[in-house]
Amino acid sequence: MQNSSLIEIKDLLKSYPMGKGQFIALQDINLTFQEGEFAGLVGPSGSGKTTLLNIVGSLDSPTQGETTVLGKRISQLSQKEAAALRNHYIGFIFQTYNLLPVYNVYENVKLPLLLLKNLSSQEMDKMIRQALDWVGLTDKIKSKPAQLSGGECQRVAVARAMVKKPKIVLADEPTANLDAANSHNILQMMEQLNRELKTTFIFATHDEKVIKYLRRQISLNDGRVVADDIVQA
Amino acid sequence: MLTFRLALKNILGAGLRTWLNVIVLSIAFVAIIGLQGIYQGMNRQALDAMTKMELGSGQFWHPEYDPYDPLSLEDSHGTIPENLKPIIAAGSATPILITPGTIYPNGRIQTITLKGIPPEQSIVGIPSKELKSNEDLPVVIGKRMAESAGLSKEDYITVRWRDANGTFDAADARIVGTFETIVQSADKGVFWLPLDKVQSMLEMPGQATLVVRGQDLTEPTEAGAWTFRDLHYLTRELRDLVQSKSIGGSIMFAMLLAMALLAIFDTQVLSLWRRRQEMGTMMALGMTRGMLIRLFTLEGAMHAVFAILLGAVYGIPLLTAFAKSGVGMPGSYDDFGIALGKTLYPSYGIGLVVVVTIIVFFAVTIVSYLPTRKIAKLEPTDALRGRMS
């Protein structure tokens, strides 16, 4: 790694063409994230949380400024390099779980490992079972997503994000479709994984249940960072 | 391998949609082979019958002989070339002398072709041995000729011809035998007579119009000014006819295949539309656009693989039974001018199956690939939101 920080964002601007002008989604963003952080981008809808998360996850690129993730400048990555970065170092958790409906729990969790290509079947099996053990779903490995509750689906999504033990997990509104009990279960589980594996978690959320768990809250409004607070445990 | 495993899982996971496409495509696949087999069988059957009945392994033609010019028929004869005489004597070739003639069945006039052939020959498939008769002018005719002139065995009929000096002559011929053949050119409008009688009638001793070479001979024989016509030349019309039928039939296959391909194209387009978020997820997990294009193309191409396998399951027994029992041909087909007989036996060669399999596989793969080109422009963020870039 070239930088001591895991993620470094400098003078980030992201805009989209809109009619004859430009819509500014993010501007003047300067942030750094260290290993093992449990941080959240907090703000109302349209504040730019998901856009920032997508840029950090190399799913999108900045219009101006620099975003460096694990020493790699996102704006300079080719499509293949960006895919490789996501494949090896970044896990994603989505609001709608995004599980593949034709695969069972085991196969959904296996998918990121298949893309890694250099693992044996035995190694993969061990990693999948470990990930399912973390989220408490070892008894549902044959179930299809349609046979699971919302909470169970999100736990599968967490296992899929964590199975390759990524450096960074990006979670976009992970509890938006869950009830309070399930939300707490999921968040406790993620917090535990963060502590045990030193994985950096970055959330995009406006859910109070999530915010209570964050150790760092970065508030966004109209595409700008308006506050960056470390929360004492 | 990963792409293959994922594609297999996805296509099987799609359930009924996949199997409907596979069934339609397999029907097209089997029907194409079935119909092409009929045309191949038609070609083979007609060629086989014509070879046995009148073509042998080729013919030596008098330089003036033109089967399409009846007016030149009286002049297209000559002394049999010396080089051909040994193979004729050995029974490996047979001379035929052809001249136009006229008969008068039931008081009406009917133009015919008189063909003189040695009664002892066994190269041309007519029952020429029946010409070894004590009758002054024995004749053997085919069933079609007999029906059109109202003749039957033992009947007498007056035959008129013109000899080498241009003088008209006539005699009463007796039908000593009839035969049935699917080769119309040996039957319709043809009177088969002993060669020596025809040579005598025409005052052309030792002459012939053509010499049919037996199937035991394959090496070329020098025949002077006479031209050797091989089977490729002699069957060119048959091949053209079968080809034109085959092209006509191909339009039907093309339509059948197009319907199946359209269903697959439609499925692919629908699949891309329905699975946008899935594509976004795959990209977020680290899949490149190229891998996604390969995955979706392979999923489509797998329809062809399943269709070919399914087609083999029911197509092999079905087409085998079809090839054994044959297809009954309607009576009107006899007027078509092609030697088919009452039953047509389809012929399915390995080449035909391989070519159709390759065509179906590549057509499906191309049709599956076309909609996936959209993925090349797909932004992961749009896909995750369920949008197409």
C-alpha cells in the first residue's frame, strides 16, 4: 500500500449532465478512512451518500478530484482493474440484498470466491461454512433466497460480502427493509466481524438504528460533508 | 469453466422458459434434419434407380446424339467404335440404337422412341431377355407406356419408322413383355426391341446411338469421336431438380428456425431486462463486462445444446423409424418426372446431421450474443438501480 490510510478522498466532485447543465451530486469532499473503522455516511435522501459509496467501491468514478482506495486511484483504473479491486478487497451489502434467485444460500456465498479463481474447492468450502457460521445460517445452506425471511437474506448478503475477508465492506442502507430486531442482529454481527477481522465498514444510511452503532458519523447534505464526528463508545 | 457453470445454473434455474425454448428449437432441429433427409433420400433413390435402369456407370454417345433434340435423332447413329467392341463382347457394356417411331393405338397416332438393345445384356434394367422371342418384331414396354397406349402383353400394334434412306416402313410388333420401373425415361413413350431387328429395320448394321457402360467398369475407355458422359453429367438434371426442391424446402426450415431463434432472442432481451440488478450485483462482486457478455451469450447458446440433446432423444428413434418405413408418395408424384417410386426412403448421413447441428448452434449463439452487446455500455451503478445505460 502506498498510503497509510485505507481510503483517501481529496477535493472530490461528482456531477451528472442534467438537461443543458450539470447536477452536482458531491463537491468538496475530503475524507480519509483507516483500517478497522466502523463509519457511516449519514444524511437525507439525495445527499450523495450512495454516490460516494459507489465511488469508493470503484463502481463509479469522480468527475474531479482524487479517490485512492488501497493505494489505487479510482479515476485511473480500467474497467478490468476496477473489477479486480472489488473482487479482491471490497465487499458490498445492498438494501435489497441482491441475492441471485436461482442460487441457494451456499452458492450465493460461493460466488465471490469463484471469481477469485485461485482457491481450491476445499478452501472455498471452508471459507463459505465459516462465513455462514458467522451469520448463523449453517442450517439453511440449501435454501433458495425466496425461502428465506428478509433478515435471513440480509445475513446471506453479509456472509457473501465477508466470505473473502475483504479489507472494506460498503453497506448501502443495509437495514432499510428489516424490522428493528433483525436490524440489531445484523448490526451486532457486523460490529463483531469488524472487531474480529479489522474489516473497515462504511455505511450509507439515514436509519437511526444504524447510526447508533457507528463509531464515526460523516454527515452529508446537498453533496457536501457538513460534519465528521468520532463517537465515543 | 466458471462462466459455463454459472450459465448452466442460470439456464436451468430459469425453468419452464428455458424448456419451452429448448422444445421449440429441438423441433426445428429434428424437422430440418428430417426434411433434408427426405431430399437426400430422394436424390439417392432416384440416382440409384436411374443408374440401374439406364445409366450404368456412364454412356458413350455418338457425336450427333442430343437427347433433347428429337429431330436429330435419326442422324445420331454410327458404327460402334472398335475400342468399345471388346467391352461389349465381355458383357461390360451394351449398345443401344435409338430412332423415332409412330404407333396407332385405338385409331389415334402416338409418337414413340424405338430403342434397340441386345436381348442378352444385363446392364440396362429392362427385362430384355423377353426379346428372345420367335415373334417377327417382339417388343417390351413399361407399364406407363402400356397404359397410355392401352396395350397389354400379347397385343399386336403397328409400328412405323423411317429407315436410313428416309423411306417410311411399318410392321406389326407384338408385346412380349411389360415391366414396372420408377424411371420414367425408360418407360414413357419407349418401345424396347432387339438391337439386331432395329439395325435391320433402319438398314444400319453394326450401328448404335449410344453405349451404356456397366457398373463394373470405372476406368476411362477411349471411344474415338464418341463422347463419354459420366454419371455426374447424366444426372445433372436430377441434381438440379432435387436442389431446387431442397432450396424450396430450405425456406420452410429457415422459417421454422427463425421462429425458434426469435423465441431465444426474445428470451435474451427479456432476460437482460429482468436481470439488470443481477448484472449490477455481479459487477459489484468483481465480474467484468466481458465475463457478463460471455455468461449471457453462453446461456443462450446452451439452449442449442439442450435442444440438440433433446432432439437426439426423440429424433434418433423417430427418424430411424421414418427411414425404415419410408414415406408413401402420392400417385400424382409420378408425373413429376423424378424416379421416386411409391415409397420414398429418407437418408440421414452423418454429414447432414453435423452440418445442421453446427448451423443451429452458431445461429443460436449469434442470436444470443446480439442483445448482450448492450452490456458493453452498462454502468454498474445503473445496473444496480435496475436501469440500462
